Amino acid sequence: MKPAVTFINVSRYFGSVKAVNEVDLAIQEGEFFAMLGPSGSGKTTCLRLIAGFERPTGGEIKILDEPIQDIPPYRRNVNTVFQDYALFPHLSVAENVAYALMIRKVDKKQRLQQAEEALEMVRLGGYGDRRPSQLSGGQRQRVALARALIGKPAVLLLDEPLGALDLKLREEMQEELKQLQRALGITFVFVTHDQSEALSMADRIAVFNEGEIAQIGTPQDIYHRPETEFVANFVGSSNVLPAALVRQMSGRTGIASLRPESIRVVAEGGHTAIVTAKSFLGSATRLSLDLYGAGFNALVDNSFGSVEIGAPIQIDWDDADMHLIEGA
Amino acid sequence: MNNSANDRRGAVISAGFGLAGQISDVFWRKPVILLLLMLTPPLLWLGVVYIGSLLALLAQSFFSIDEFSGLINYHLTLKTYGELLNPANLDIILRTVLMAAIVTLASVIVAFPVAFYAARYARGRWKALFYLGVMLPLWSSYLVKIYAWKLILAKEGILNWFFELTHLKWLLDAYLAIPLIGGNSLSVSYTGTFLVFLYVWLPFMVLPMQAALERVPANFLEASSDLGATPWQTFRNVLLPLALPGVIAGSIFTFSLTLGDYIIPQIIGSSRLFIGQAVYSHQGTAGNIPLAAAFTVVPVVIMGFYLWMAKRKGAFDAL
Amino acid sequence: MTSILKKISVTVLASTFLVQGAMAGKLASLGAGEGQVNIVAWPGYIERGETDAAFDWVTKFEEQTGCKVQVKNANTSDEMVALMNEGGFDLVTASGDASLRLIAGKRLQEINTDLIPSWKDIDDRLKDAPWHTVDGAHYGTPYMWGPNVLMYNTEVFKEAPTSWNVVFEEMTLPDGKSNKGRVQAYDGPIHVADAANYLMAHNPDLGITSPYELNPDQYKAALDLLREQRKLVSRYWHDAFIQMDDFTNEGVVASGSWPFQVNILQSQGAKVASTIPAEGATGWADTTMMHADSENPNCAYMWMEHTLSSNLMSDLSVWFGANPGVPAACTDGRGMQTAEGCTTNGMDDFDKIKFWTTPVSKCASQNDTCVPYYRWVSDYIGVIGGR
């Protein structure tokens, strides 16, 4: 298996702002790859570098082993699903989907037929004659997908593709995207700031922070074995235990992460914490706790009974769930 | 007492706005009254003064002038419109329409890069400079601009001097030798008239175009490029269709302003009349108001036809 | 049926002309001034030193008579007629085409020349001019007049051209180059009269007796001449200042013009001069005329006297490049004008000038078959357009 996208020491600076700083990256063919990070972390700039909308200040970018930093976007076999879909308002849905074919001068009948097939693939058969403005957000999203896939790109780039959808639709689309990617075998690179989306969909995740990659790995790696304090905090909002507390509890050195769902409420024998806030989430309850002067998040099931804000509570966890962060 | 009913009321409804306040309250409850009050004067103005005079004009064009006495004959007739088809009058109409069309086309071509740069790239100070640069010609007197152009284009003017300085005078002479668009000097040729029209009306094309281009999201262009379109294909298939309402708006300005102008061709050009000048001379001492009115109806009809065509071609679909 | 209608309208027209003889009587004696006088005038005709402090012929009048002068400028003869029809004015500086219309429309009153002491000083050639005298009754005091001269470049023409042919026929000028593209003509239908005037001298068989009264054949000949002229002219002139610019920047060397342009160009040191060629020239003459319903007749009479007796005509003659209606204004030093200046303006060429009147179809010299002015307009447009 050869890499679909390779970054070798790639940088992109905007004046003095280092949007992307000396990034090395290899995305495998057929992979569903997520770029995760807060806004301004450089993940979208990386996507735009692959698409060709930005040119690197330094370094080398390869797609399927071809250096492409001097190739304009319209000659790269890479397509993009834009955050707000960027459907052309003056064209019908079918014309939007067939746009790439029209540009390649495919004859009209054939390209409209292919567009209809692509629309059926995203379960929008028969919608070709409508205008984009007549569709719902989820439908537009799928039109954008069909439009990007009709040219059979080597890599499909998705920029926050589900960001504008409501929760229920988003979960549906996550499943659909995964199935589509598996069925087509095309490399998907998608950018998101939503860690649960990245964790549930991606084969591998790159976590971005301040223009650099903080960690690359499988969702399990990223979630359970964060390599930096930033990753631990950003992915799943882990509790980070200060070094003093870690030494006191386990005798090990360094800081450690502890997932909120690893914390249990016990009747006695645990650590005493003060409840500072609570919110009922339906299937569970989130508690904000004060433990030895440090703030803690706990996600506990509803069986622990009732608790008042300001009241003390006993909590505990398995030592194995405490993940020591190296190098800290 | 704090708890008295009156104090409680004051806490909910603030009082003391006086008569003006009460009037505002009435407007708030019945917005239609405010709308009527605001719209009646301009509607009256438009209705009586504008539409009224337009109708009077239209009516005049159906009268005719008595060949014998030169007096106006107040019987409805199409004779005056028939006169428009005289070779000399037809010349004037064709000349004007052709000039207006060429000026419009040229302003689209010249304005597009300017408007595109301003809409896409200019920021902050450069944007202010752009607006200043485009608007500046509009602030100085129209006549001053035209006289300045006369000095530029004259036989012993700036442009000629420049051509002589660069030893390119033969080029200018060769151009001026071309029949129809050439002439004794640029300032007495159709080319001169065209250049001045283009200069004077250009801002009216740049501004609506820039507004239209600014409304085209940048990622439409990226999406098009991403789907394999070269910059030219993107321009043709995405940018132009989406900017078309702005282009049409601008062309309505440049086209109708050129159709109606009677000062530029009088100062720069070969003295061959344009519609505006024909209207001016017929309604003056000649007293041929019917023919002048018939001439003024021509641009109205042409503009109506133009808008109808533009609508049919879908120029307003993206609005 | 139509012929009956025509007869009726002719009768109606005739009776209007008859009625004018029985107009309200003229003023018998002068009283005290009413404190104001309202005048419709050509732009530049009535100056109070606001454009140029040296040119003021109003302030002193106001001081002496207590009549405040209020001026309404009009740019065309039609505007003048319209303003006078509206009313509210006492006087108008009407040109030859407007004056008879105003008299026929009963907008003017006969003036009593006995109430104007300086009437005797008026140029004898103007005293009874037909554009302000009807059946021996005077409707105003002559104001200014001027010829449409031939302006030429003195470097090209060492001697003044003796014929208008330099602007009508293609020829080689004294500098050895063709006149093509180097001459101009007036961009107004009245220029047809200049062509007719030229034909009057060079083609007597046509039988033209007045350039303003042309039967269809004579008219056609004039248009044909103008079509030839079109080939020589790059741009017709319309605005006096543009013509001056064309003489300095466009290489124009000869054109019909006004003394006004000649004076200004000479004052700027341009190498131009003017002449009235052998064929004579067309020209204009204006008259101060009094509204039938003038509310300030005493001030109006005082103003008319003022125009004839003060520095007005002398200074205006310099200002406008025109000739005063009172010859003494050229010579007696009442203002800035001198005898030489008046000569430049064409004072001695009165007899060579055919003063402008509106062509109408009813004309004495051609048995009422003349081509009316509105046809001049449309046809001249065609000529300039290349038809």
C-alpha cells in the first residue's frame, strides 16, 4: 500500500502567522483519515494545501507519489466537499453534480445520466431538476458529495462536512459517509473540530494544535493513550492529574489523564470531592468536582442517587484507567 | 407607597413621551398609516410629474407638424413615427444605438478586472483608494471632463504629442485613415466620442459590477476550480452568470446614458447627430415637438426591449 | 374639405395681423420710477460688474433712477418668447426671429419715441428696421447687432480671403495644403442661409433675393452646396469656446464665426483676423422691446434711454464683440470702445449683412412657396449626418 497523500516538512505561513509549521504526514490509500483540532489549529489549511487552494511556503506535498505543489487545483485529481457545500445557485441539482463532466466536455445526455446515478448513490434520485435552494441542509450535503465523487477522485476532501447539520441528521450522515467510503474504497480526508465525529468515523486521526500535529493514531490510541496534555484535554475532555497528585496516588512520575467515564461514585473509601455543578444528560449525569483543589469532570450513571451542590462525595477509579502522559 | 397600583403600573409601562410618543404609538399599532404617510408624497411626485410628463410626451408624438404652416396639427396620426424612418433619421437612431452598444460592451470589458480586483483582493486602504479612484471622476463637473478630453484628443493635443514623442505617429495616422472610425484627428472622430463616453460612464459599470462580484462567495470559485475548471472556464460558467445581474444593472446605466446624451457628441466627434441632439434641435426654434417626442420615445422602447431580452435570457435568475 | 379648413385658418391668421394695428395706445408721458424693472436678456447682455469689475452698466443706472434692475437670462429665442408669454417682465432684448412673433402675439406695446431723448442718436440704418417697426409703429429701441464674419488664420492667409468659397469648395489654400479638414461651419440650420447667400452671388440664375426666403429649387441648391461642404468639415462648431479651441488646437484655419471669438483669440495673441467677403454675410440684430402689460413702464423707458445714452453700448460692444445701435458709442469715449474696435466688429459692413429672420412658408419674394424653418432643421441634420 502506498500513501495517497504525503506531507514532507510542509509549512504554510501567512505573514508572521505560522498556520502550518513543518508538518510530516502520510495518509494511506483507502483510508478514512480525520484531521481534528480547534479552530485556527491548521487542519483546514492542510486540507486546502492538498486541494491546491493554498501553496506551501516550504516543504513538499505528494499525491500518490507525484509532487503536486506546482500543479493548479483544476489539474489535481482531488475533489472537495465544502463546509457550506458551495453549490452553484444558478444551476440545477443535476447540473451541479454534472459540473465536472461538463468541464471535461462529456456529452450532455451521458453526463446527465451519470449525474442521476450519482444522485441515486446518495439517495436523491429524481431530485435533479430542482434548484439547490429548494433542498434541505442534509440534501444539499449529499448533492455536494455526489458532485465531488462523480469525477472519481483519488482523494476526497471533506471540510467540516457535517458542521451545519442538526444532531440527529449528523449521526445518520456519519454512518452513511462511512458506508460510502467503504463501498467506493476512495481515500477520504476530513476535517472536523468535533472529536466524537472523528473518533466514530475515522480509521486514523491527526490531532492538530497551533499549526503542528500533536498526535497521529487510531481513535483508540488517541482516546486512551494521549501523548500530550493538549490531546488528553481536547479529545474527550479528559481530566489531567497534576504530577504531585499522580505521585501521591500511584507513586509514578509525570502527569496522567483520566477519562470522566472512568470515575465512579462509591459509598466510602474513595477520594473525597466537593460537587460544584451538575447537569442531567438523560442516560448519565455530568458532575463537576473539586478534588484536592483541582477541577474534575465525572460522567456517572444515574444509579448513584441524589447529591446536592456543595456537598462532599466519595469517588474512585481503577488505576489502569489512569494513563501516564510521557514526556510531560 | 411603594406598592400602590400606580407605581406598579409605572414599572411596566414607561410614560412621559408626550404627543410625539402618542403618535409613535399609533404608528406602532397601525404600521399601514406610517407607510402611507411616507409613500404618498414620492408616489404623487412620481405619478403626476414623472408619469404625467411621460404620457404628455407620448401623446405629442402622435401629433404631426403641418407641412404648410409649420404649426402642430392636433390629430392623432402615425405620420411622425413614419418620419423616423427617413434615411437621415434612421441614421441617427442606428448611430446612437450602435454607439451605446459598443460603449456598453467596452465598459464591461474594462470594468470587469477593476471590479474583480476591488471585490476579491482589495482590502482596507486599497479598497478606499479604489472607491476614491472610481468615484473621483463623478465629483468633477461633467463639462470640465469633456473639455479636458478635447485637449487630450485634439490634433495638437496631449495624445498626439505623446505619439510624436514615441515616434509612433504613423500608427495614429494609419488608424485615423480608417474610414468611419477615423477622421482628421481623434477629437473629430467616432473613436474620440467613444473614448469619452467610455470614460464618463465607466463608474456606472464598475460599481454595480463590484457589488455583484462581492456577493459571489469565494468558495464558489474554488469549488469550480476543484472540479477541474480552468480560470477561464470558471469565469464563464460560474463568475459571469452570478455577476450577470450587476453587469445588466451597469449596462442599463451605460446604455441608457449613452442613448440620451447630447453634450459629448456635440463637443467630441464629427457633428453627426445622436438622438439626444436630434431631440434638442427639433424641439427648439424649429418647434417640431412631435418629431422630438417621437425621437425620445425611441430610447424608451429600446430600453424596454433590452430589459425584456435580458429577462428572457435569465439575467435576473440569480437575483 | 381640407381646402375650406385652410382658407379658414388663413383668414384667422390674416385677422390677427389686422388686429395688431389697433393695439393699446402708447404711453403719453413719463412719471416717477416704480423702483424696479424686469428684463429678459441674452446671457452677457446686462452686466453689473459681477463677471468682471470693469464691465458694469447697471449700478450707475440704479443709483440715478432708483430702479432696481432684475435680469432673467434666456438662451434661445424660444425661451424668450415663452418667458414673455408668461408675463411679469417689462423688457426683452429680442432678436429678429423673436421680435415679429412677439408683436404678432400682442405681447409688446408700441413705444413713444418722444419719451426717449436719445432716440435721435440711433443709427439711421436701424431706426426703422423691419424687425421692430410695423406699419410705422416702433416696438423697441435698437440694441446691438453683429455680422457672422469669416475668421481666418493669418499665417495661412497672408491676405484676407475675398470669398466664402474657402469654406464651401475644396481648394488649395495659400500655404499649399488642401482646405479639407481645416475649415468649419456653424452647427445650426440657419447656416443654410449662409449657403444661400453664397449662391445668391455665384449662381444668379437661381433667382434668390433673400437667403431666408428659398423656394424648393433654391433650397435644394443650397443643400447640395452644404453636402459638398460636409466633405471639408471635420466638426461643425456650436459653442463659441469650442470653436476657439479648434482654431488653436485642431488646426482649423477658416470658418464662419462671430466677432466675439475673433476678439478673444486676438487678445490671447492667436494669429487670427476676420473679414466680410465680397458675397456679404448673415448677421443678427437685437432690440430692447417693451411688454404690453409692463408694470413698470417709467423705469422701462428710463432703461431704454439709459441703453442709448450711457457707457452701456460702448462697453458692451467691447464685451460682446458686437456693434452698438448708437454709432456715437464707438467714438465719443463714453465707454471703452473705439472707432477701430467698432470696425473690427463690422460696424462699417452694415449693408453687406442680411439680418437673421425665421424662414416661413409665406414669403413675399417667392410667392409664398418658401421652405419653412422646421424643414431646414431636419434637412440640415441629414446633411451633417452625410445624407
